[in-house]
Amino acid sequence: MKIRNVRLYTGEEEYKRGALVTEGAYVKYAGPEEGAPEDPETVDGQGGILMSGLANSHTHAAMVLFRGVGSDLGLMDWLGRLMPAEDALTPEMVHDGTLLACGEMLKNGVTAFADMYRHMDAAFEAALESGIRANMNRGSSGRDGVDSHREWAKRWHGAGDGRIRVTMGLHAEYTSDEDTVRYAVETARELGLGMHLHLSETEGEVAGCVERHGVRPVEYFDRMGLFDGPVIAAHCVHINDEERAFLARKGVWMAHCPASNLKLGSGVFDLVGALDAGCRVCLGTDGASSNNGLDMYREMYLTALLPKGMRKDPTRPRAGECVNIATRHGCLAMGYEDVGLLRPGYRADWVLLKDDVGLMPGHDAAADIVYAAQGGMVRMTAVNGRVLYRDGEWADIDMERVKARCREHARTLGVL
Ligand SMILES: [Zn+2]
């Protein structure tokens, strides 16, 4: 497939009049339109921006079923409102909720996501069905949760031509005991899986950990060797300089979730401080009931603006850095080594934005992507070279049916 007449942003370079040519699941050519190979299936990009697909590195997909529930509460009160409602979820609800979320993400240019939830077999099914790339786990809080990853690792890891990956999920320090953490770390090593957890999201969480264990969360988890393998640590809002240096040395991926942290009043992650300390940072929306959308363009906007205002330094972060955090970094964090850049030999996960009036006249693609683009400007989204969303239609999701079922589920759950 060839997409011509686009403003191509590869993640490394911008071509004012560029083209992308894909062959099967891979990028064959990314560069100036002049000189691009021909292809019988050619799409006119009409001058829109073509970029790498966005990687949502921390979310709870099926929580779209609870969008709007528990608004204007802090994390603990919000969890108190949400957790009992979540206990009533069925696998069917999680399947449909995950499918709805996958549809929303594809519509917003997201091609990969890291999910932590429950009834995961149903969630794996939905992600596979939608065509999206997904790294999934259960937010375990006990040994049974940890154990369920054994079966998933066998059944799902690498499914869908490598689109589906399994990671060991541990919800958080405050929802699990020491034995569960040790067991999760051991089991992840045994199965060769990375880990995904919530870390130092609120001041209260850090204070509670000190009270319970005599140490802050980073030291607590380090005692059990949690950071000795690949890790996605969501939030990291309340970490000190020492912890930042330590997490940088360990190569932990910090999943920055700016909208969720702001909405729940948790605080603001010090992005520039983390980057200066050498930390690896990716970006996530968190679940749709603490955001309340799955639009990574909004997250990029906040990622760029928050540090400028808070540090009174407009020079950092740069727009291009924010795009990389939202694309390539997330793919690496999730274990997709050959995804996240539009470079020959890489997977063809791409997004085409409309030639929208709000993106005119086209001086700087990275600046337009970060400061002006919105999910609603996405025209086409492709994963592994397959177009999964195009002009309001999903290739593999019957969205009207999914919406009807999700409304029904919300009624059954008593939240509608
Ligand atoms: Zn979360």
C-alpha cells in the first residue's frame, strides 16, 4: 500500500511532501514522494500529516464502561466508588468494554496499548478481534491473580502475529501484601515476562507505604527485586531525586499519565526532572473513568505544556521529544522492538490525520501534532500494515452493536 501526498513525520524526520509505502506488515519506504516506489493500492493523503501510531502505555481499557462515574473525587474515594462496581463485571462486559475502548483508541490514532484489568481472557479476545496491538495483564492483588498469568503466557503471548503480549500485572503496593509481590516477581522471571504496576501515584500512597513497611514504595519493591527485569511503572508522581536516579539506572519505563493525575488531584509528574535524570518515559491515558477519554493527542498536549508552565521554561520539553514519548518509547516499553518509527523494516503502524483547517498551513509537523492535533482529526489508522479505521468505519469492529451492548451493560451495572 502507498499513501502519497502527505506531510510525513517519521519520528526522526519531516518530509513536507512525503509518501509511505508498506509491504505486508512492514514499512518498505518512508521519505519524499518523489522517488517513492509505485504500488497498485495507492491512497491520496490530501496533504494531511502521516505519523507513527500512538502507544497508550497505561490504561484499563474496559473502564470505558464507567466513564463519568466517580467524577470529581480523589484517588482513594474514586477507587472506593469504582471497585465495588467492578466486582459486578462479567467476562462478557469486559469483552465488550475492551472492544469499545479499542475502537475509541483506533479512532484516536492509538495503535498499541498496555492494559491492566480483570477477566483478561475476555479482554485478550477483544484486543485480538479489533486488530490493535496490546500488552495485557491483570492488576493482581493476590496469588490467584499472579497465577492466572501462567495460562495467559502460554495461550496469548505472541498471538496475532506478535500483536498480543502478556506482562505480569501487580496493581499496587497498597492493594497487595509482601508475599504477593515476591510471588509476582518470581513468577514473572519464571515465565520471562515484564512487569506493570502503579507506583507512587499519590502522597498518601507513599506515606501509607512508609507506615506499613518503614520504607517508600521504590525501596519496598526493590527489596523484592521487582526492578531487576523490564518494568512499566505508571505515574511515578511522588518520587524523590534518589529514587529517580535509581529508576533511571534500572531502565524502568515510567508511564506518565498527566490527565488522570490532574483529574484525581494526585499531582504532576516532573517530566523534565525525570528526563534530566536519564529516566525512560512513555505516556498513557489511564482508564477512561479518570481521564475521561482515550485521546493521546490530549496527553501529548499536557505533556508538553505542564513542565513549561510549572518550571517557567518554555524551551522544554520540545515537541519532537513529546511525539517520541507518545510513540516509539511506548512501543519499547511494551516490548515491541520494531514498532514506533516509520523506517523501512519497521512494522507499519501508522496514522493519517485529515488536512484539517486546524493543522494549516504546515510549518512544523511535530509542533502541529503536539500543540494543534486532536483525536477527532484522525482519518485512517493502521496496524501491521492493515487499515483498521477509516473515515468513521472500523474494519473489524461492529461499533453500533458494541455500543448497544455497552449501554446495556452500564444499565445492568447500575451506573446508567
Ligand atoms: Zn491506572
